[in-house]
Amino acid sequence: MALRKSWAPSRRELLSSFAAAPAVALGASTPPSAPVAIARCTSYGEDQAALLRGMFDKIGGLGAIVRGKTVTVKLNLTGSPALRFQGKPLGSTHYSHPAQIGALVRLLGDAGARRIRLVESGYGTAGPLEEYMLDSGWNVRAIKNAAPNVEFANTNALTVKGRYARRKVPGNPLVFPSYMLHPAYEETDVMVSMAKLKDHATCGVTLAMKNMFGITPASIYGDDAGADEPNENPTKGRVDTCHFGKRQPARIAEAEVDSQSSREPGFRMPRITAELVAARPIDISIIDGIETMAGGEGPWIRDHWRGALRAVKPGIMVVGTNPVCTDTVATALMGYDPRAPRGQGAFRECDNTLLLAEQMGIGAADLKQIEVRGVRMEELLFRFTA
Amino acid sequence: MVRAIGLYLTLVVPVMAGATGWIPARWYSNDPSTLELVRATPVNCLVLESSLWSRAFGEQAAAMGVSVLGVVKPGDELADLTTRSAAAKLQGIVFEGVFPKELLERTTAMLRDSRLTVVELGPRTRMTLNSPGDIVATNQGVWPGINIADDGSAKSAPSGAPWIDTNTGFLRFVRSALPAGSQSQIWIGYAPPPKQVIPVNRYLQAIADAELLGAHWLITLDADLSKRLMAREEKAVDTWKKMTGLLGYFQSPGPWRNATAYGGLALVQDIESGGLYSGGILDMISVKHTPVRAVPRRNLSDGEMKQVRMAVNVDPALLDDAQKEVLRRFTRGGGTLLTAPPGWKFPPQREDQITLDKEDVKILDQIWREVNSMTGRHNLGARLFNVASVLSYLSSSDDGKRISLQLVNYSDYEIENVTVHLLGKWKSVKVRGPGKEDRSLPVFETDDGTGVELDRLGVTAVLVAE
């Protein structure tokens, strides 16, 4: 059977699969579902606060979720800020966009968040996140001043006083039984994953869930992590430990459940992603597809089956409270079948993270079970395949 | 009245600049009409291959205040050089390449007797840094810019910044190795890579790479551009105007001109310990924007180390007892000193070599990691952010009341939002860029002093803090 290069539904199929179904009370074995808001936005010059506020209002409002809470916002700052795609600003290709971060911080402040902590594990560094952002060309002071009690944490190492927090993977773990994380993720009442709408060389797509892979500290899961103790000055990524399983994390963390399991990144990374989201649940997913890149998750991707990288402007925003539902809608908007099995569509060389997360009971990956609010999906469809 | 006449002469009669004031360019025609291209530009010294020497051209150039130098190469006939130079109205001779030393000395002496300027444009290892003439020059330079891989992408590690090919590390060393107070000008020759279309920005970067350190690139155009420029094609003339415009910016009066290198990191290095290489330790440190000054061992003194907080001694074995004692006092005073791995020495530099071999790069990489670990996040004069494609040079006025931070952007696009944290409290910071008025930047307090944000950086700009 020939593989489908991409999900290329007819208009009838599209309308049928996009047909909004109201969120229903699901049985115990049915994964949970939550509404997803989608909107058109063609430029970061548009009022991002108004855009996000309107989208949050469509899914029940922000205040009820964040008032009086510590809100942790996991940004997507993948790869070194020195690496630019065609010289473009990072926020226009593979990073979260600073204008949107500033707008979100302001909204969280307005909605009564007690503390807002922006986090990311900066590539190959344990230096302050603020400096990583400055290296990205961002106005950190403006972001910090957008609301009271804004903090920054580079979660690549133990950059604050305290201890790493162990987060157990509920149910049956797939790769690791638990994850040792920066304390910021433990001190979190509301977890926000602020992702970019992108293809991903290893996982097919990278959205709100895959963004959470970045919460693993390189001090423990990095290629230069200590064998026993964390390396608090990591300078490398996590490819050997996570993608290829060539080594185990520093012993402070639990080793793999099955060291004989497949070492193939397309097997491991979707599983690690899904179980990380199970271990550290996401409360709000924000996916920025206003401007992004297609063909891979960053400028370092080469020789991929998708072909050359492209800077694209899908003009899409997706917001939801259930990360699986939100990612499912986003995947469909990219022109991919969210339920495609391994070998098909976006998941040609990997397992489907959405289906794995659904099997773990995190959320529904079926468009028929997800209520989409805002504009009609077919109006926003942007095919990522060239 | 005398003053009025003097002014008149300045305005009307072209005055030929002395050799230390020359801004050189290779020229590709002896048609006197092409001299119009240099009129009202900073370029005032044209360098011609021997086949182009011409009395008519020389006379016209002299009438415009433009000096003409002739190039001779190994194997050229040198016997009647003085006569031929006079016939072509040359102001000097450029010896380009490797000549037998004795022959060169003899010919040079003869030319100097005839009041002709001599420029030795040879290997770096033959530069006379201890007793330089008006011009100290080399024809060995790397073509500056971001290193591009075969597939057109910038060469870099998955995590790292793009590697910038530059001569600035070498030029830093040369500047520091010249005798104190020397007025000698540094010229460096490098040519655009053949069979490539060279965008105008690459030419601007080539100019800026030398001018950042107060040196001059012997402007060399690619075959296509030189042909089109001599034919005065509109687009080629446009490119030339941009180039000379940038040169004009660098020659304009400013506090950074002739200022001394400033920064809390000193690299004790000499010719024997790799000072003449490109891609060496100075370049590696520069890429991290750590303000560093090269200190040849003969300059090692307590005074030289006064502002220094950290130092790297590349080859401890080269130091005499007095020099070692300076470093001992430096460390006793709280300074941090890093030395190269025991037993390791820089490989002797061949005449045809300007970059290091792969094996040596590996060892240098170890040293660089140590340096990087030592400097860490310390502010040794200035910390810069969002500058992966930028090189910088921090200098200070003699009284230390003003510092200048020059920036050169090697990418082909403008950079937005560069942040600079200057060490110490500075009341005002102004930015100047080519074709732009000085502009004050709002300053803000940082942990280590004073912060400023530069909204856009084209090819170059300078920040001046007071």
C-alpha cells in the first residue's frame, strides 16, 4: 500500500471531520475532551492581548484558572538563539514570539495570577533565562514589566535554591518511570505550554505537548550529565539520553523501565513526550502559528523527507485547556491527519504522540470528540507539506 | 591674509596625503578618466599592476591629490625600477609576495633613496612589527564573513553561533605589537573568492573587518565588479559609492580612532605563541564578545596589567624572569591567570600559513573552553546580547573617561535589538552609524553597570559612553 504523503482530504471529508461536536460527558474509559479556540491572526503587529483574551473567553476565561495562582509558562526557545533561519527574527520562525509572550504575561497579571514564571531549558546553558532572551533579541524589561511578580527560570539545571522534584508518570510508564525536574515545575499551580506550530523531524509535529520535552533538565538528561550526580553546568543537548537512549540519565533520576526497548528516536521521543505530559500536566495550551517554519522544528534540520525548510505564515492561533485536544486541532490545521498511524502523514517515521497521549488517558485525539470554537477549521487550514 | 591663502590652497589645490594617510585600493585601469570614481572619496591611493603603469594616469592622479603605487611581484624585473617608477609618476612600490630578503632590502634602499615609498605586502611572518615603516602590510588575509557551507547555510554546530571568518584577531595582535606611539598604518590584502557573486554587503564587511581595528583593507574587487566599475556601469558605481561611503564613515573623526584597547582580559601572546594566526585564541575570545587585549610579552608591566582582572598566558616558557614576576604580582593582587597546557607550544608558523591545522585547533579549543569557563558571565568591560553574527572592539580614551564599542555585523541582514551591558556607571551613551547622526540612547541600570539597547544594527555602528 502506498503511503499517503500527507493528509489530503476532499472538501467533504474535511467538513465531515471538522464538524464540531460538543464536549460530552465521556465514560471512564473515554479520554477527556475540552473545547479548543482557534483564530486567524496574520501579524504579530496585531493586538496580541486582545487576540488571546478573545480566545480564552471562548473556552471559559482565564481568570477562573489563574487567579491567585502561580502560573508557569513553558516557552518554546528551541536551539541556540545564535541559530537563525535565513536571518529572520527567532519569533518569526521557530521560537515563541516576544510580542505574544508580553501579551500573555499582561493578561495573566490582569487575571490575577499571583506569580508568573517564564521557564525554558536554554540550549546548552545554565545561564539566566533573561540573558538567553536578550540573546534572542527580546526586550526582557518590557516582558518583566508587563505584570507584577514576573520571574524567569532557566530549568536546564538547578538554577534556584531547592531540590529537583521527582514527578512520577501515572499508570504504566512507557520509557522512564519518573522524571526529575527543576523545582519550578513542582511549584506550579497552573502549567501553560506556549508552543509554536511546527513540523518536527523526530515526532512529526511539535505543538503544546512536544514543547514539554524542554522541561527535562540537561543537568540530568543531557549528553554531558554526570553519571551519578547532575552536571550543573551543562553545555549539550539531550540527544544521547533521550532520543537514542545511548546512556541513562544521572542516577539521581530513575533509569529506563526497559533498557532493551527500541533505541529509535521515532519510538522513544513520542513516548517520552506523552509521559512527560502525564507526569507534569498542562493546564493551558497556546499554539502560535502566525508565523513559523515548515519542514522541521529549527534551522539545524537537514536532509529530511519533508524537503527544504520554509518560513511560512499560516496566520493560525490555537488555544485550549486539554493539550491533546489542542494539539489534535492544530495538527489537523497543518493539513495532517491527527489519527494517522506510524508510517503515514506527519508520522511517517515515528509513532503518533497524540494517539499515545490519548491511550494514556490525557485527552481525546479525535476531532469528532473535540468542540472547536471561533472560526471554522477549513478557513484556517494551512498545509505544511510542500 | 596668510591664513586665508592657506585655506584657499586647502580648498582648491589638491594636497597629496602622506603615506600614513593613504586609503588604498587596487585599480584596474590606467584610463585617467576612471579617476573620477575616486574624486571626493576617502580613497586616495591607487595600486596598479605593472602592466597598467602610465605617465598620463600618474600625472592626472597627482593633480587630483591621489597617490599611485606600482605593484611588483617575484620574478619581475627590478633593475630599472626607480626609472620606471619616475616615468609612471608613481609615489611608491608595493612588493607583493615573497621576495629573497637580500634582494628586497637592496631594492628597497634604492627606492627610498629616490624618495619612493615602499610597501612590503608579503607573508604575515615577514611583517616588521618592531621597526615598522609608514605602512606595515601583509597580503595574507582571510576573506571576512560568515563561513558558508556548500549547501549555502551558515557553518555552525547545532548549538552554536555561526563561525565568522575574520582578520580582527590578527589585527588586534598587530596593533598591540607595534611600538608604543607608532603612527604606522596597517594594510591587509585579501581578495574576494573567485567565481562567486559577491553582494555589496560582503564588500562592506570586508572594509569593516579591517577598519574595526584601525587598519585598511587594500580594496580588491572581483573580476566582474572591477570590469563593470571601470566601465562605470551604474550598478557597479552604486556598489563603489556604498563602499567609499563606509570608508568615509570610518575615517571621520571620532573618539574611537587611535583609542587603546580596553577590557579586563589580557592575552599574553607573541608571534611565537600564535599572534599572527587567524582563527586563533584572540578570535575565539572575540566571538564571545569578551573584551580582550593582546599583550606581547615585551609590554608586560604592572601598568599594562592595572585594569586587567583575568589573563591568559599562552606560552609561559617564553617569559623572562621579570615578565614572570609581573604575572606573579598580578595574581597576588587578586588577578586570575590561566596558562596553556603544560608542554604545549604553538606550532611554528609557516610563511604560507595563516590559519591553524585541525589538530592545533583541537588543542586551542581546550584552551578556549578554559578561558570561557574562567570568564563565564563576568563583565570585563562590556557584555553584548543578540550578537551572534557580530564582532566588537572596545577601546578607551587615555584618561578612561570615555569608552567606545565598535560593532561590525557580518550577516547580510540588519540585526534588531542588540543589548549591551557596559561595566560601570556611564551617564550618556551615544550611537553613531554610517550616514546617521549621533543619537543618544536611553541608559538603564544593570547589575554590573549601565545597559543600553540598540534597536537596529546594519553593517556597523559605534557606541560611545561617557
